[in-house]
Amino acid sequence: MDETALLWSRAQFALTNMFHYIYPPLSIGISLFLVVVTTLYMLTRQPVWLQVARFWIKVFALTFTIGVATGIPMEFQFGTNWADYSRFVGDVFGSALAAEGVFAFFLESGFLALLLFGAGRIPVWLHYLSTILVAAGAHFSAMWIVVANSWMQTPAGFHVVDGPNGARAEVTDFWAMVWNPSSGMRLTHVLMGAWLAGAFFVMSVSAFYLLRRRHEEFARASVKVALPIATIIALGQLLYSGHESARIVAQHQPVKFAAMEGHWEDGTPGDLTVVGWIDEAGGTTHGLQLPGMTSWLLSGDTRAPVPGLSRAVPADRPPLQITFQAYHAMIGIGMSLIALSLLGCVLWMRGALWRTRPVLWCFVFAVFLPMAANELGWIAAEVGRQPWIVQGLMRTAQGVSPQLSGGQVIGSTTLFLVVYLLLFAVFVFVLDRKIRHGPDEPDVSGPIVPLPGRLADAVAGALRHDDGRADA
């Protein structure tokens, strides 16, 4: 095996995956936002909700397009760089990726065409249904990708058979494979991270308009939907999905959990490191620590034993520092987003949000924080699984293509980097033009079928300006 080929194959997949992972969370988050604002339009018949929906549909289409373009090379790498891995997991991955294509991609892309080109040409109810189906397609896509990746973390519903080209995993129970021990909670955590990214993206653009005193009605309406989404999801990640995900990792991937928490002695109570670093040579973790809190978070008992790194020999431990720091940076960003969301809600309820410029500037730049948290969570999950490419079954070094040379991977990685930088430049250029242009005035011609009476009145009453006039 060419060690250079292994190293650069890992680096290439990390580069392409991390770049790609900027866009699907934004698409998923914006799709949820679109369903909410389109529902508000159907309920209230207020033109601003149609204006909001049509602007963000265009942004959704941009993120979807770049996401598709950057995702395709990742699938080719399974054959070019990771042939032995693909041979081993082909039966598992083939079913999951085929389901993603059939049940998610075509659903999302097909109805997105209706949203983009059918405005004013199709009935409003069909436009509304298309919005829901596009969002469903985006979420189904995430589901099948997370299922495939979760199987690598906690494989289930399979057996290993010997074939003429070596061993391979063969699915014996499709639904056990799909709902393996980590897939449900990992999917929840991934989707919540995507919803948070989409909400802060919306608030960033809207806060920019408010600071520039442009499209203020549009911007306020957008914030009044995105801010509650952000607040609920940020708190939900802390209290539910993040907490439960850590418990599942502790149960099924104890060495990864020990690396994330920096806990060394196996079977002893675990302190919670708020911020710190791992001393690998000394076998200790330094920093600000809360005694027994990791044990308490896992079991409700500060004296309960937790997994430690000492249960694994050094060769079976992941890169400790990067796993530990990525995990803690993700948590730190999550806490910052909770604080900012709650502050925004308090100012909104006091009628001061729209004129508190420092907070609006924070919202403008906070768009990068959920994206960073999503990337850091991926790093903690994938680096923390090492040295396994499939937990307990195949090591990463066993999955690389045997005939691959280091020079080939370095050359292709360089080309990928150039192409991806060009794609990113296109994304920034087009997004900047859309933001500078701003939302178009809504065309409300055509049949509208709102939901009846009291519910519509209640929604309109809840979304008013701070001075009592209708917000939209």
C-alpha cells in the first residue's frame, strides 16, 4: 500500500466533503423556512409572505445547484480512491444511495422546477404543494446519506461473506441496516444543525437589509419566522439531540467518546472539560473542568464510570487532539448561538430588536457559526472513528485502492481544489447579486385558497409590527 496515496486520499475526501457540506445544510434549512412562510401566505393572504418565499426560493435553487455540483465527485472517489472499501460495503451503500437518488433527488429537483418557473402560471395550491415536496426531498436526501454514514459508525443488519475478490458486507435485514443504533439520533442532530444554518442565513441577509434600511418589511417578516426557528432548534440541540447523540456514542463507540471528552482512565467517573487540551504524551487532559459532570450527563450520577482511552491500545485510538478540539469548539459555538438567539427574542419582545444595531451586526456575521459547527461536528464524528472506516470491521488503511499512487491523488486533489474555488467564487458572486437586487414586488394575481377564518386572524395578529400596525 502506498502511504502517500492513503494520506492524500483521506485529505481529498475531507476537502471535497467539507466543501460540499456547506450547501446541503443551507438547502435543508431554507426549505423548512420556505414551508413556514408559504403556509403563512396561504393563511393570511398577505403579499409580503409571497415576496419572502419567492426571494428565498431563488437562494435555495442556488445552494441546491452548487450542492449537486460539489457532491458528484465524492461518489466517484468511492471507485477511484476507495475501491476495496466500496467492494466491502457495496451491498449496503448501493441500496442507501439508490434510495437517495430515487426518493429524494428527483423529488426535490422536479418540484423545484415548478417553484422556479411556475410562479404565476400554476395554481397557488400547487405552488404550496411543490414547496412541501421540495422540502421533503431535501430532508429525504439527508436521511439516506446519514443512514449510510451511520452504518459505518454502528453497523447492523448484515453479515460478512467471502467472495472471489475478498470479504464483503451483505445486507440481511434492510430496516435493521437503515435504523442502525445511531442513525435515528444522528439524523435528528444533522437536520437540526441544517435548520439552524438556514435560519441564521435568513437572519443574516435580513439584518443586513435592516441596517441598510432597505426592504424593511420583507426583512422584519423574515426575521419573525427565522428567529423562533433558530431559538427552538438551538435549545433543542443542547437539551435533546446533542445530549442523546453523546450517550449513543458512549454506548456504541466508547473510544471515540473518550477522545471527544478527553477522558483517560476507563471505568472511572468523568469530569467535563469546558475548555482545554489533551496531553497525549502524559496521558492527561488539562483545562477548566467540572468534576463528575460527564458522568452526570450520561447517567445522572456524578460517580458513575464512563469509557476511557485506556481501554484501547494507542494504535486503536483516533487522533486525540483534533477530535477533542473539534467536539468542544462545536459545543462552544452551539452555546453562543443559544445566547444570541435568546437575546434576539428578548429584544424583539421589548420592541427594540429592529433598532439595536450591534445585535443586528452580530446576526449578519453569525451566519458563519452554524456552518462551522456543522463542519466541526463532522470532523469529530469522522476523525473520532479512526482508525476504522467501518467501525470494528475494516480499517481505513484497508479500504484504499491498491493500485493508486500518491502522485495521482495529489494531482487530482489539486484540480479539485481549483475547481471548487471557482465554484465558490461563482456562488459568492451570484448570491451577492441576488442580495443586492433584493426581493421583487410580489405578483398576487391568480386564485388564492386560504385556510379559514380564526386561524388566519390569529396568525396575522401574532405577527404585527411593534407599534401595532400589521407587520405584513
